[in-house]
Amino acid sequence: MGTLAVDNIQHTDGSSAVTLNNAGITNLSAGTIGSAVTFPTGMPIQIVSFNTIATGNYELPQSDTATNPDIFKLITPKGSGSSFLVSIRWAGEIDVPQDCVFNIQRIVSGASTVRINAPGTLQYQGLNGAYGGSHGADDDSTPNSCAFQTVDTTGSTAGTDITYRLVVSCSSTSTSNSFYTNRVAGASWPATSYEQFSSEIIITEIAG
């Protein structure tokens, strides 16, 4: 990061004064924040997001599984010791929504995948469940959705990538629980007469 230059100027009354210019200051829109720059605790540093209208489906297992399409986003922290506000919006359809739980995973440098702020690690413990519909209630065209957020206070190292991912699991022993993202089930796909959606993840880095 460059130094802040000081130029001599004259007041209108002829007395000496100083002013500051931005010569040599590195643009903070890229890279990490220099050690000389500090942000007040709680101040947003950067926001990144991923939005998708892609569609997909699979049979939901009894373990944390990435959605199809995968709803995730990598963020490169600009500061050390930051927290991260992670917001999720998902829509689609689930055969047995009352048995479904959503979680957010943190992946640091491609390893050490863990749930964030969940009440536990079992398949029925989650941050959120799906809204809308119920088992056996027109589950070929009745949408489900969820929207939730949490703050990851684990901290960060400037320049060390963190990935946040939406995962979902089924708490029942059923081996047949179809999970559809950005679409309802319907008789066939694509279908112009059935609901379609978008899903999104938004991550805000907050100064620690």
C-alpha cells in the first residue's frame, strides 16, 4: 500500500496549511487490505453473491448434500478476524418437506468442511426447514421454499479463501424423497405451465 502524500498550500490569508492527496494509494477493490487500514468493528467490508436459475433434482439422502444445482459462493477475505453474514434463498419442491432440513457449510481452502451454527451434526438437525406443501398434498406442483441467514464468527485470515455452501438432508428413513431446485416436479420437464424459480446465496464480510 502506498503512502499518503502531503502538499503545502496557502490559506487565503497567506498562512501555511496542509492538504492530503491520494497519490500512491492502492485501490482496495482488489487484493487484501493493508495492515495500515482498519475498519470499525461491525462495518461491512465486501459483499459477494451467486444467483442461479438452473434446475435439477435428486433423491435426498440422510446426510448433508449439496443441492442440484450447487448453491455456493467463494469469498476471499480482505481482512483478518472478520465475521461473515451468509444469507440463503432457495425455492423448489420436496416430496417430503417436513423431513427436510437445510444447513450452511463452511469450507476453508478446499478442506475442513463444517456446519455453521447448527444445533448438531445429525441428519435431522438444521438451521431451517422448507415452507409450503405437505406430504401427499399435490406434491407434483406445489412449491416449497426457504430463506434464512446466519453469522459465522469463526474469523478469517486475509487472502485465505472461504466457501459457503447450502446443503440439505432428510431426517426420515425413506429412500425415496425427491428434491427439486428452482422447479416443481411436474409430469415432465421443462414445462412452461409449471412454476420455476431462482435461488441465491449472499455473503457479507464484516470487520471484526
